[in-house]
Amino acid sequence: MKNFKVFITFTIVIMVFAQLGLAQISGRDIMQKVDEQASVRTEMNKSKMTLINDKGKTRERELTRYIKSFDGAGGIDTKTLIIFDYPADIRGTGLLLWTYTDAAKDDDRWLYLPALKKVRRIAGESKNDYFMGTDFTYDDMGARNIDDDNHTLLGKETIDGIECYKVESVPVNKNDLYSKKITWIIPEKWVFMKVEFYDKSGVLQKVLTTSDIREIDGIWLPHVLFMNNFSKTHQTKIEVHEVKFDSKMDDQIFTQTILQRGRVQ
Amino acid sequence: MSFGKQDHVKTWIDFVMQYPRIVIGFSILFTLLMGWNIPKITIDSDIISMLPEDQEIIVSINEMEEIFGGSELVIMSLKSDDIFSEATLRKIRALSEEIEGLPIVDRVLSITNMFKISGIEGGFEVRDLIEKIPENEAERAVLRQVVMDDELIYGNIVSKDFQRTSVIAILSVSGGSDTDQIAYKIFHDLKRKYTGPEEINVAGLPITRKSITLTMQKDMKALFPFGISLMIFLLIISFRSWTGAFLPFVVVIMSIINTLGLMALLGLKFSFISILIPVMLIAIANDYSIHIISHYFEEYHASADKQKNMIIHRTVEYLQTPVFLAGITTVIGFLSLQSHVLPPARQLGLLASFGVALALLLSVTFVPAALQLLDVPMILKSDDKSQRMSRFLNRWGSFFIKHRIRFLSVCLIFVLLIASGIPRIVVDTNPMHYYRKSSEIRVNNDIIDKYFGGSTQLSIKAEGDIKDPIVLRKMEQLCDYLEQEPTVTRTISIVDYIKKMNKAFNGDSSQYYVLPDTREAVAQYLLLFSISGDEDDLSQVVDYDYRQAQILARVNETSSVSLNRLLKDTRQYVKTEFGEATFPAVTGFVAVIGELVDLVVRGQMYSLILSIVLVSLVCMVLFRSVVAGLLSIVPLSVAIITVFGLMGYSGIELNVATAMLSSIMIGVGVDYTIHFLYRFRYEVQAGRPAQEAVIRTLITSGKGIIYNALSVIVGFTVLLVSGFLPIYFFGFLIVFSISTCLIGALTIMPALLVMIKPKFIFKKS
């Protein structure tokens, strides 16, 4: 009888795990796979950002981004060059960002304004957590270290007919912008389907949804990102038009000379 | 002359006499049904609702709030010997963080969350204004210098003496008494929590509105019972009988209940002006029943057979004309307020006229019905007292008849002298002045005005391509113009932010604090701002697609007349310099106060003229004589001129409440003249010579007139305990003006009548 009880318990445990299909995978493992899936040395993309305010009015901007990962060579983590293409009055405006592996070191930023024909270095913390009036923080856009959060697999859930892993990520640092994030990840493709951001007081602040997920250069990429910011009644839509991964990218691109030229070629 | 056909009167009073229980039952039932609605009345403490909704200014204010966000903010001001001391800064940081976490708060402006821009080699640097709380005097000196260099902070968030700083909470929800209630409680709890040794003051529109609501509730709790007890006391003294006191009291209560019930049915909101309604009804609405009851008592004592029904018939027949007239002129006075542009005045006129008309109706239906059912008790005033009064009135009348020429000349000179005060009348529409200078709400707002550049704003809308330097230069020119106006402390517009970016981009050098020359540069600076500034700051000065912008001019002046001038000058400047295409609207709270000035003056004029014309028309019809109409308004005109002259010389302002004074005073005050003329004509037609007729009138109707006026005066004195200054002064002035009307009727009328012997009275019939 006793053995039978143990057997029953064991079976139930097995069945539950089988049901979840995750007997062997943890939340951290999933996040690791997401990281690895999107891990590239360089990325070039052209995208359109549409900002929508609470009255439904919009601002559109088109920009080209070059990102290169340095993996700590010379203390540098990544270098990014952003050049605005649209609207016409800001065409050629550029932003160059260097981030460092040493977390204590402030990012270096240079801005070029074609109307003034001058490059200026902007030092210090960005006062605004959000990237240029969007609903994405610099953190949301950049690569966050996997161990900055504790990840817990909550189970599986089906969204839009796709069965996703549901992972809760709680920041290790209690002063983080968010109290937690819940992410839905498409298995095998290892891309985000949806992310919920909860603010410090535990209230749902933003929801990111992705769509148009296509494989480019062997990497699964959502071509449309939609962030709905409830706390600000503001929305941001990013549509990627063109993207290239791991193409050859000269270090010279990430210099003030190119920034000032306003184009890479 | 009589009103209504005689046989109609008969049938109606016969019906009342025949079915007294039905009349009483119906009156009570109807009152209960109306009273059932009273709990539905909502209190409205919003200052904006003083203005008519279709007023252009309200439309434009709503539009501006729609585009640039509301001005619902609460300001907490901290005072300390040095606000940059470690302890105080820590407190400000903790307070700001706590406010930031409140669900009703959208964002917080405080020195602990501001940023500073400074020039560095090859660029500029954006950092928190206070990265690290300064620990010694040297560090504090550096911080002070940084603050002094930032004009968006110095004199705005930090007072120029560094003893005060404000923490501004911009609320995420707007309007609604629930929000006001919540905000009021939260911020006062915060104040209690963080006070000491720092002093904390709380101000802001939600706080002001809640304070107004609280004062209104306090006023109602004080004024209503006080007024009622005063009335009962007065009635008991004069009638020395419970019946005599009880019936007018019931009439007044029923009139108040029905009036408030009607208010609820019409969906009207209870504003601070509405406090006047029950008080007015207490003071005025008992007159008619008092007349009926006292005449009934007199007749009853005089009659031999003590036939109640017959006596009631006689009483109603005798009194219907003068009582009806007194009522109708009062109703006309109140209805004249319909010509007022301000909704609260119109509302009060409508409701008070309904209440008075109803009291009149009850006095000739409910009161006779009740009298028939009740025992006839009562000890009337002792004959002794009455005779002393008669002797006094006799001497009084003889004096004014004897010295009529001298007296009327003195009157004329007096009127001319006091009239010279009229141009000095100051109009005041600032809702802050509802309160005494020493009141908490005034003290708090005065601090904001004095140390943080004022809490009142003029808001100007700009339209066009806002990124275009041509448009921006116009805005800059208008800002410069506004800043040289003595009442304006500072202006805030998109121009400031663009200049600030230009300065930052050029090594934070002051010589670059100017507008750039090209549209591209403006657009690129705006993009720069989204990188280095807080974009939310921009939403109150420019709309999302850069087609509309707002210029805010902060004002620390509270005089409505100055604000009216600022408004008119600004509109004129905009019109002549730019045309209205660039700046289509000059609005904001300053504009509300400014426009109210004109509306109060206009409303005062219109309602005054209308009520004078209507009241004199009623007298013309009544006595079938133009002269009678003109005569009847002589004592009124003297009273009006005296009251306005007094206002001018004593500095009592013409405001939303006192602007209603003249119509009400005319409607109530003319009664005395009408009663006097009516009796005088009766005495003359009975064959008495003028002088004797005057004396007879004084000792008969004169007594009633004096008693009537005194009860109104006493009724209005309760307004002197109101927490609202306009109501307080309204009370003072109405007491003064009714007294003037009374004295006018009892002095000027006798002297005038004997002097001119008007034909409509002395004609041979």
C-alpha cells in the first residue's frame, strides 16, 4: 500500500511535468536561449517609430541603426550609431553611443545636429529613462544581463494560437525601474511574444506585444514591436523595414567623423 | 382697485373655508413630495461654474486644457531657515517620493528630481540637480549658485531668499468632488506628517474647492438654525402666541423645502451663492402670513360675534391687494436677476421668486385654513405700548411735514455728496477674496503668490508651424511684452526650452540663450530635448504635432481690476501687433477673473434698471398714474445711491454676491412705499387733509411697515456670521439698504406727498 502511494505521487509529479513539458527546462534556461538566439556581433536595421499620444496624435520618425558588440574589448560593451532619416527637418541628425562593460562607467554619447553642423558630447545620466520620447527605456532596448533578474517559469500559456512559455523575472536590484516582468516566449524560436512590465508598486505599467516574426540570417526577429504604456497613456510602434545581422561592420563607423557625415557609405 | 375678480376670490376662499383639512393636507403632501428630492442636490464649489457655460472664455479654457493638460495641481511649500540644509533636503526628497507614489498624482516637480545642464569640454552634461545632498557650507554655496542660474527653478520652485521651496504635484485625475476630497485629505495628512521644524503650507485648486465646500457646509449648519431661531423668537415676542409664531414659521419652512426641492428637480447645483436662498426666504417669506394673522387677530378682537369664518373672509378681502402687491414686487425684484449674465445670480433669482410666490400662495390658502381649525388665542401687543408708538409716529410725521423743504434739500445734498463715492466702487471677482486675509486658505495662497511667482495664470494660445522661427519670434515678443507688465512675474513657453537647448548645445554659454535661425535647428533642438530633458515638461507648452502652443504668464496680483486691465491690454497688443491668426485665444484663470469683472458690472446695471422699471410700472398700473410710478421709486433711488456711495467710500467691493443687491433691495424695499401710498390714498379719499392723512397713515400702516422691515432686517443679520466675505458684506449691505428704504418711506414720502400733493391721490372722484 505504501509503495502504491509513492507510486501514485510519483506518477502525478511526472504527469504534471510532462504536461508542462518542462521537466528539464528552467526560467533561466529559457532566458538564456532567448539571449543566445539573438546573439549577434553586428546588426544594421532601418525602422520606423510611431509615437502615439493620449489624444491619438502621432509623431513619426525613421532611423537607421548600426550596432556592434565588442564583448569587452578595450572595456567597451557595444557601440551604436543612430542616424535619423525622417522627418526632413531632422534628417542627418545622429547619435553615437558607447556603452562600457564596467557598469559604474557612464555611457558616452555624442550628438550631431546638421543644422548647427556641430558634434557635441552629452555626458551624465540620461534624465529621461525613455529613449527619445518612446515608451522603451534604454534598458528595454539594450541587452540586459541575464543574472540581473531571477527568472521563474510559471508554466505554458497559449497566445494567438501559439503555446508560449510564461516566465516571471524579478530584478535582483530592488531599486530597479520595475518590480517584475512577465514574458511569453515562443519555444524553438526563442523570441518574445509579449512582455508585461510592472512598476515599483506592482501595478501593470506597460505591455509589449510583437508580431511579424520572421527568420533573418538564421535569427528569428519580430518585425513589429508595439508598446502600450498605460501609466502615460502613450504608445510606441516600431516597424523594422530592413535588417542585416552579422554583416561586416567597420569600427570606423562608430566615430565622430561618420556621425558628422550623416551616412555610413 | 383690486386684483382678481371679487367673485373669484369668494369661490376660492370659500373652498378653503369649506375644506380646510384638504387644503392643509394637500400643502403638506406636496411639500413632502418636493422635499423628497432635496438629498439629490449636489454641491458645486467650482469657480468656473460662476460663468455661463456658453461663454467664449469657458469654451477656450476647456479647449486649452484638452490640448495642454489641466491645471489640477497641489503645491506644498516648505519653509526652513535654509532649505538646502541636509535634514530639510532629505525631508523634501522623502516627501517628493511619497507624493510620486500616490495613485492620484501624475508627476511631481521638486528640487530633488530636477536636472541641471552644464558645459563640459566639447559638449554638455545633464545631471540631477542634487546628485548628492550637500554636507557642508561650500557644497551648499555651489548648489545655491546653480539654482540662481536656472530661471526655471529660481523664484519658481525655490524662493529667492532660499527659505522656501515648493513641491508641486500634478494630479492625474481632474475635477469631481470625490477627487477634491481625496486630495484634500492626502495632502493634509502629508502636511501633518512632514511638518516640524519645517513649516508646510498646502495650496491649489482642488484644495481651494474643498475648502469652499467645507465653508459652505459650515455656513449652512450655522446660518439656517440661527436664522430660524431668530425668526421664532421675533414672532413670539410680537404675537405673544404660539399660533401667531407657529403659522408663519410653517409657511417659511414649507417654502424653503419646496424651493430646495425645485432646485433638485431642475438639476441646479448648490453654489456658495445659494446659501442666500434659505436665509432670504426666512427673512422675507413670512411677511405675508404675518400680515394675514395679525389683521385676523385685530379683527377678531374688534368683532362682537367672533364668527371665525366671517372674520377670515373680511381679512383676506381687505388684505389681498396690498399683500399681493408686496409679494409681486418682491417676485419682480428677484426675477429681474434673470437679466444677470452670471448663472448663480439667475438661479438665485428664479428660486427665490418661486419661494416667495409660494409663501404668498400659502399665506392665503394654508394659513386661513389653519386659522379656521385652530383656537383663537393670543394676547396682542399691549395698548399702552401701541399708544406710545402712535405718539412717537405722530411727532415723527409732524416733524418731517413741518420741515419738509429743509429736509428734502438736506436729503438732496446728502444724496449728491454720497453719490460721489460711486465711481470709487471696486469690482472684485477673485474667489480668493471669498475669505478673510487671516484665513488659512488665503495665507497659503498668499505664500505661493509672494514666493513662487503666483498661482494664477494667463494662458495664450499660439497657432501655426510652431517650429518656424518666425512664429517663435512672435511668441518671444509677446512674452517680452507680458514680462514688462507689472502684474506678470514670469512667462513660460516653448521658446524658453528651445533657448535652453541652444545654450546647452553651445557649451552652456549664456550668449546662446537665443532662438536659432532655422526651422531645422528648432526641430533638432526639440529632438535633443527628448534625449536630455523630460519630455513631459513640453506637453504643457506645445501640442504633439507642433501646430499649437501655449504661453503661460504667471501673475501674483489678486486685484480683479488689474487683471481685467492686463487681459484687455494683452488682447489689444495681440490684435494690433500680430492679428488674431497667430494668437487666437487669450484665456486662463486670469481671463476668467478679468471677464467676470465686466459681467458683474453689466449684470448689476441690467438687473438694477430692469427692476426699477418693472417696479415703477407696477405702481403706475396700481395707482393708474405715471407720477405714482415715479414717486414710488424716489425712496428707492435714494437708498440705492446711498448704498453704492457707501460701498465706494468704505471699500466694500462689488462682487458676485453684492451685484445682486439692488434688485433684491428694490423688490423688498418698494413694499414700504406701496403700503404707505395705498393707505395714504385711502385716508385722503376718506376726506382727510394731506397733513392729517400722513399722520393717520403713519400710525396705522406705518406701524406695520416698521415691523415688517425690522423682521426682514433681523432676518438678514444672520448673514453676518457667514464664512464667505461676499455673503457677509451682502448681509451688511442688505440690512443697511432695507433700513434706508424704510427710513426713506417714512420720511421722504410724507414730506414729498404734502409738498407736491399728487393728482392721482388728490383728484376729486
